[in-house]
Amino acid sequence: MASVLVTGGAGYLGSHTCVELLSAGHDVVVFDNLSNSCEEALNRVQELTHKSLTFVQGDIRYQDEIDQVFSDHHIDVVIHFAGLKAINESLETPLTYFDHNVVGGTQLLKSMEKAKVFTLIFSSSATIYEAIGDIPLHEDVPVLSKNNYSYTKLITEQMLQQIAKADSRWSIALLRYFNPVGAHKSGRIGEDPQGVPNNLMPYITQVAVGRRKKLSIYGHDYDTIDGTGVRDYIHVVDLANAHLCALNNRLGAKGCRAWNIGTGRGSSVLQVKNSFEEVTGIPIAFELSSRRAGDVATSCADNSRAVTELGWQPQYTLEDMLADSWNWQKQNPNGYN
Ligand code: NAD
Ligand code: WQD
């Protein structure tokens, strides 16, 4: 069993990963500044697993704060979720995004090197793919920065690749997530976006719970099955489990390698909306509106590398994702508040 430092562990993906880590018997130290999360998520992680974790409130941009974690705790592996993730915000405040995501990442690496911890799992994103030709997207298709957020992911990936090339002590996994949705089966933890959701799934569940009037479907003239955008939605628990597989893989390996974390199945916006209505029995008011700037028609993973090399296999269907998203939203209409 390993002792795992989870940066950003109080957030949406981090909290679900902590549940799986604790359930598998690992020790967990969470380091999070709570800028987009709350401690209640961690209370619930412990309640669900009947295990305790260590929480340290701090910011990855401040070296002394991370150094302190490594001197106070024995750490074998770092799973690095901490960072900012709103594309629109990244266009308005690029410096803030580079500071948290790139400078923060660099500070973390320096602390790891000092503490002689060389195993890292990094939260990357399918947003780095050019996504205009090859579908499904294989790890080797061209990558491109489309906005400041994806640029921070691309820079960090490239930095990690160079570091692992120059110093053979490093063992790094780049996990490129497609569209994470859903929630833990219990409905106790889930996605809790601040303000108006940017992403489709929380928008739909907030319409269903009465917090938003109607869904705007961004674009209905794409070259897809019904004209609306197609994405590869992946259940957050499947995604969390991919981190356990990556951890097992990296503990016995060297170098830096990227893996797609998606199901390999695409669903259109209309298919998601219609399936949500079927699964929950709740009608979703909607309007067809114009395309959202920066969106692509289709994004879908070739996940064969993760399946073969990590021994990872996603278990959940789109219907499971919708039912679990709704279960969380219905039990927590205002999120953790
Ligand atoms: P989230 O906002 O729920 O979690 C991120 C956590 O990091 C939050 O708890 C936040 O408080 C913390 N944090 C932010 N800046 C920090 C800092 N400087 N120091 C310490 N803690 C800090 O986001 P999420 O959806 O759980 O995403 C986790 C990671 O996965 C992010 O790096 C994100 O870019 C990446 N990712 C997310 C998605 C997605 O759709 N959710 C897709 C691809 C990649
Ligand atoms: C999905 C589909 C929209 C909202 C983003 C980031 C990506 C990753 C995951 C972090 C698209 C449509 C959406 C709405 C809609 N995050 N839509 N009405 O854009 O694929 O990916 O989140 O790394 O980097 O780009 O996800 O959920 O925003 O959109 O019609 O109110 O739903 O146009 O086709 P996206 P999304």
C-alpha cells in the first residue's frame, strides 16, 4: 500500500479518487487551498469509507507550504489535481491560470525532488487535442493549445516529459480525461460548480432541480448524428479508478507516458438530454442556440492504450452517469452548502 499526496483532493475529481484510494487501503494526505471546494467533501469521503485521511490546507504556489507536507508526512506518490479549470475565465485572467497551473505545478515538482519523491500522476485533459481529424483520438494525434487553460495543460505535460527524459528517477503518468460526469453512488459527493455551470451535465441537473430555467444547446448544425456536439462522457468513479491503475503501473516503471481516460463512446447533447429525461422522468426545457466559441463537433477517446497497458476498464454506462449525477443533485440541491 502506498502513501499518496492528493493535491486538489477536496475537488470534484479529487474527492472521488480519495474514496477509491482509501477503499483500496492506501494512506491519503490531501493538500488543497479550498478555492473551489470545501472541507465538507472530505468529511463525506471519510464517512463513506469509514477511514480517515489527513487534510492540509495550503497552496501549491507556495513552496514552503508544500515542503512542509513532505517533511511532516511520508509520501510515495503524488496525484496532482490542484488547479484552475474554467476555459472562459482563463481567457480573462491568463496570468492567474499560468500562476496556479504552471507555476504551482513547478513548485510541486521542486518540493517532490527535494523530498526524493519521483512518482507523479498528473491531471491532463483531452482539451489539448487538435480534435479536427482523427476520431477516436489516439494519444499520438497532434496536440494544440486552444485557450489559456489548455495551454497550461500542454506546457505542464511538455515540462514533465522533458524532466523525465533528463532524470531517470522520475515516473510520471499523464492522464488525459475526456468529459468526467456522474457522482458517487451514495449521492454524498459530487460536482459542485460555483455560479452558472459551464459544463453540460451540471447545467442539466440544475435545470432538473429548478435552479436554472432551461438548457441552451450550443449548436445544432455540426456534422454529427443529430447536429449537436458529441463528447465522450466518463463516470467519475471509473476515472478515479484509472488513477489506482496508473499508480500501480507507475510504481514499477520509469519515464513519462500519456493515457486517454474516456469510454470510447460518444454521445450528442440531444442524446444526453433525452437519456436524462428517460432515466429520471424529468423533462428538461431547452432551446437550440448558436455554437459556443472554441467547441469542436466531436471528441471521443481511443482508450485502448489505457485498457491494455494500465489494465483499466470503464464500467459505467451513460445511463449510470445520468442517474448518479441526478442522485447527487437531488440530495444536494445547493451542492455542499
Ligand atoms: P475542482 O475545481 O473541483 O478541483 C480542483 C481543486 O484544486 C479544488 O479543490 C481547488 O480548491 C484546488 N486548487 C485550485 N488551485 C489550487 C492551488 N493553487 N493550490 C491548492 N489547491 C488548489 O476541479 P476538478 O474537476 O476536480 O479537476 C481536477 C483536475 O482535473 C484539474 O487539474 C482540472 O484541470 C483537471 N481536469 C478536469 C476536467 C473536468 O472536466 N472536471 C477535465 C479534464 C481535466
Ligand atoms: C459538452 C457539450 C457543448 C453546456 C470541457 C472542457 C474540457 C474538459 C471538460 C477540463 C458541448 C454542449 C454545454 C451547455 C451545451 N475540462 N453544451 N450547453 O466543452 O466538451 O469540455 O469540460 O479539462 O477541457 O473544454 O464540455 O460539458 O462544456 O460541453 O450545449 O450549457 O455540451 O457545446 O458540445 P466540453 P461541456
